[in-house]
Amino acid sequence: MDMTKETSIALIYARVSTKKQDPKSQLIRCEEYCKQKGYRIEKSFEDKFTGGGNFLERPAMRELLEYAKKNMHKEFIVVFDDLKRFARDTKFHIELRTTFTANGLTPECLNYNFDDSPEGRFMETMFAAQNELERHQNRRQVIQKQRARLIAGYNAFVAPKGYKKIRKDPVHGTIDIPNAYAPIMKKALKQFAYGELQSRKDVAIFLKSKGVFAQQEPHKYLDTVKKFLTNVFYAGYIEYKPWDVERRKGHHKALITLKEYNLIQNRLKKTNHIKPIRKDINPEYPLRGLVNCYYCKEKLTACKSRGRWGGLYHKYYCRNKNCSLRTKQGLKSVSRDDLHKQFEELLNTFLPNLEIHQVTHEVVDEMLASEKASKMELFEDKKVELKALQEEMNTLISLITSSKTSEILRKQYEKKANELAEKIEKNQIILDTAKQESKNCRTPLIKMFELLKNPYQIWLKSDVTQKQKLFYYLFEAPLEYEPEVGFRTPKKALSVRLFEEFSTISTSM
């Protein structure tokens, strides 16, 4: 035996496709191979990375290459369980082989002999191309199965927040059903649809308070909230445009109606309805950012300062150095207390005629009752129509499956069945929507009536964040303030203007 011959040093590389898989069996086979060859194993590297693609995206492969660079004085043999673990993409297979050569690494595989001859290189490229083809075929097969599930009305991906997958349903097999988070998600979606939650951040704060989100601050979840709000799955539908799967009724239970989903999309598009709420709101200055300087139209800011004799003074002032308010003698700022007092006096002018308020409330109730009766009539008509369509569909199915039916008739029956299926789906959508429409708009209307009944009292009871939101229920734009005059004519919200107009009309009318 030649005792002067150095033992070869091996690095083992193992890769699996998912986190649930265990690379232990690969490591055992590679260790047995090294033992038979007489290699000394210096280090093992394990990747949990799916598919082909750039080998530099694999953390363990990057670590292996870095380790080899730091130990260039050693000649490593890199052992793989299978050629597929090396690379499943022809381009990156060749690039990885080149990188190995540049770093003095020799690849060895348990089921393939690397050969640097022209013929060996050609065969290696052919094997790499075959592995790439197999990967693409597997992906196509998976997509075909998932697309078929989507077309059939089932979710083919991870269950959205508020749902969980069950795999042994007696009717559907695998299907998503609501879980413990479903009531919270339902409430968040509905409240955003009807304006009780004004922005994505409000939704994130609500979900975090209920334990749906955990560690990070609410503003970190804005993109996630947008995915929730734009997912038609919550309305009981399946849709996936990248695979040309048009919207269709799903078999899962919806958390909201399609109408509510559409309200959410409209609110997301109309970004102007969400007024910016300051992150640094100070309870001492609730009007900061809500009042503009009359002279230059810039927003008034606020602060406190000490006077000549040590007293503490609170004030609102214009920060624009070129504003005439700052250059006029004695008009550089306005007392906080004076501004707040004048604003509260302005709120007191919002008190509507209580008789008109009551009459309007009754009219809206009558309108909702009438609408509900109309919807119920439509509901009953559609129920009868739906039953007739389903009976016609059952008859057609019997004719299609009959052995006596000719091929020409069968095709005509199938065409008619498809038309009936579309009508049944449209009727079902109308029925699902009609159940909720009238009652869903009542809650926000009641809140609006209470708000307009006495906005001054609600302002006094609200915290600083609620005050800023309340402001934009009452006004369409920031107020303008002139120290010598006070608040200029405000741009009141439409609901306020309507009540003021009603108050000038006699109750009988």
C-alpha cells in the first residue's frame, strides 16, 4: 500500500424540492459511496429548493462555492446522489460545470460518470436537456391539473386567510372551508365595503388587533391587505386570469356577497375618498392638518412655547415664511383655545331641525322597506325560475346520457345544457345578492343619522384619530382660517348640505 498517497477530500451536496422532504436518504447514499471510494468527507450541504433555474439562487450551493473559494488549496470532490440534483436546466448545468472547473471542484455522481471527452460532454448535455424536458413536462402536468380544478370551481392553491383545506369531504374531496379567522375576515371586508374602515391601514390595524397579523406594525401589511380586498374568492367565486380561468361560481362558502366585493373594488379605485390622517397626531392639536391659512392656503401647524415670564402658550401658526400672516404685526399665530372655541361654535351650527331629521329617518326606513319588499318579490320569482331551469337541466342530462340518443342530437342537447348552466348561474348570483342588499346598507345609514343629529357632542366624545375621520364626514376640504375674521365659508359634505336644504322645506312637503 502506498502510504504517501493523500486521501481524497469530499463535499456532499443534497437537494430536495420542498421543506417537508428530508434529504437524509441522499446523504446516507453519498456517505456510503465516499466510504467505498475511500474519500474523507469534510462537509455536507443541504438545499430545499424546487425546480431548475439559476444555481446561485440555491443557498446551500452558494455556501458550497464560497467554502471552496476559501479553501482553494484543497482539491475537493463534490458528490451528488443523482444528476438531477446537479441542475435541471441545460444552460445552468453548463454554467455550473464551468464554475466547478474554475474553483478546482470535481463532480461525481452515484448514477452517472462525468467524462470530459468530447463524446462525454455531448452525452452529459443530452442528459441535462432530458432532465430539463422532464421538469417542464412535470410543471405542465401540474398546471393542467390545477387549471382543471379551478375550472371546476375549486381553489387549486393555498387556502386564503380565513379558510383551511379539508381533503376528505364526502361530496367535493378537497375543498376550502371557513376556519377560526373567517368571522374576523368577514367583518373586516364588510366594514371596508361600507366605509366603517376607511383605508387599508385601518383594515390592517383591525386585523392586527384581532390576532390575524402578529409581529410587525400594521403599515407593513398594506400589500397583504390589498390581496385580501381584491380576492374574489371571499365572495364565493373562482378566478385566475394568468391561466385564462374566467370568473365562475365556486363550491366553497362565501364570506361576503358579490355586491360587497364590487363595493370594495370601487373604494380601492377611488383613492381620493381617503383623506390622509397624520401619523403624529397630538391630542392637544386635533385640528393640525385640517385648517389652512387663509392668506397662502398652506396648512396651519401647531406647537407650544414659553412666554417671557415663563408661561406655557399653545398656538397654531403658518409655517410658510413668505406668507403675509407671518409678516403682519401681531398676526403671526393664533391661540389654540381661540381656534378650538371657534371651531366648536361652527360645529354647533350643524344642528339640523329635529323634526326634519325624524321625518327623513322615517322616509329612509320606508324606502328601505319598499326596496326590501321589491327584492323579496324578485327573490321569489327567481326561485321559481331557478327551479324550472334545474328541472329542464335534469331532463337534458337524461337525454344526453340515453343510449338511444343520436350523436347529432346529443351535441344539440349539450349546447342547450351549457346555455342553461349559464342561466342557472346568473339566477343564483341574483338570489345570493338579493338576500343581503337591503339590510347591509341600514347600519351605515343609522350611523350617519346619529352623526348628523349632533356632531358637536360626538366631537367632544371622540379621541384625536376619530376626530380627524369625523372632520371629513362633515367637510369636503380643509377649512380656511383668517385671524381677524375666523373660519371662512366651509365646504360642507353632501349629506350635511342635504339636511340643511331639507330644513328649509316644510315638514308636510
